[in-house]
Amino acid sequence: MIDIPSKGTGLLMAVVCEQVCTYGGQEHWVRLAYIRPASGIEWSTALGNISLLT
């Protein structure tokens, strides 16, 4: 997978729905993708930010 904004690549480890709060205190759900590169240190990004590596 590739994280389009950061151009980071790795394996897709998980997709989760997580409830988050805005600065105004409103709660909403977001879909996050967790990607693990060869270094082993995972990061998360919005699900819409990832694409298959071609």
C-alpha cells in the first residue's frame, strides 16, 4: 500500500473505525488505515489516503 500524502509504502495491517472529538467537542467516527513499512514502525492515515502500490 502507499500513503498518498506522505508517499510512504508498507503493508496494510488494519482498518479501524475510531471515534474522535473535534476541538469544538463534537464526536464523530473516522476510518483509519494502519500501515507497517519495512522498519516496523506503523503509522495511521485516513482510509481515503491509501492506494495499491503498482
